[in-house]
Amino acid sequence: APAAAAASDDERREERRRQRRLQAIEAEIARLEAELRGLEAEITSAGERGDVAAVSRLGARHASLNDELAARYDEWAAAA
């Protein structure tokens, strides 16, 4: 019985660790999504101003954040 209790404690600890990891990933996903929304507004504004350099720079950042977000989604799916 003590071995079973220890295994059960280990399982509970591992589940708490997994839940904390999921929460951290979810927070990072929310941060990235918010940053992408802000960048989209900046890109629109720069486009309206005809600021091609800003659109290009912001577009590159947007693509990079999208890649990072996709990686976080994959990480979340693996941890879930």
C-alpha cells in the first residue's frame, strides 16, 4: 500500500506540474495573440499613411510572432 500511495502522490505532483505548464503556455498564447492584434492595427495605420517601410518591418514582426504562436499551440497540444 505505501508504494501505491507514493505512486499516487507522484502522479498528483506530475498532474499539478502539467497544469502549471499548461497555464503558463496559455498565458503566453494570450500575450502573443494580444501583441498580434496590436501589430495588425499598426500595420493598418502604416498602410493608411503609405509608410511602406513600417508596413514591411511590422509585417516581418507579425510573421515572426505568428510562427511563435504556432509553436506555443503545438506545445500546448503536446502538454494537454
